[in-house]
Amino acid sequence: METFTKVLSKTDIKKRLAVPTNYLQSLPSLNGDCSVDFKAIDAKGKVWTFKCSIRKKGHPKPVISKGWLAFVGSKKLKAGYKIRFYKENNKVSTATHVFRVQAEKEIKIFGAVLGYAPI
């Protein structure tokens, strides 16, 4: 099940990934805290550890920080590329869910984006 998809901005690739607030419930539970570490598996089977956090006061504004810039660098992501997070039922261990992460690059012809292809 797709958790969220986002076209990356300059801030997303240089600092942290801003997560749309309406997708916060689809990410790992914060259990009353302001942050939680979680693992996500990419298309090549590599496990990445990310931290999802929210503000302590006011609007939650979730972001993914820890591990995110390493992922960006490894995949050579650029503004305009797309990121997808998926939450799946875990069939192997006692953990309830497993997260997957997929990066996609723009496919352009004559400057027009025709679609995206997995990286």
C-alpha cells in the first residue's frame, strides 16, 4: 500500500524531506514522542534507517531527517525527482509493517516531463 508520493523540492534534497501532514498516520507511530526511527528497504534490498519527527508545539509538520541525506546522495536525487514510500504487511517477522522506499527520476523529452522511471 502506497503511503505517500512526493516530487522533491530543493529543500527536500539539501536538508530534509518534508512529509505531507495528512500522511503522518501512515508512517510509524510516534507513540506520544516527537520522533521515531524506522527502516525502509529500497528496490535493491538495501535497508535505510530514517528518523521521522514532528514539532513539539503547534502544527506537527512531519519531516524525515536522519539517514535522508545519505539516501539522497546514494541515489543522486535532484529536485523534480519523485520519492515513494510504501507500507506493507510484514510476512516474515513479528513486526506489523515493513516500509519500502522508491526513488524515481524524471523522463523528459524536449524539456517536458513525460513520466518517471525507478532509480
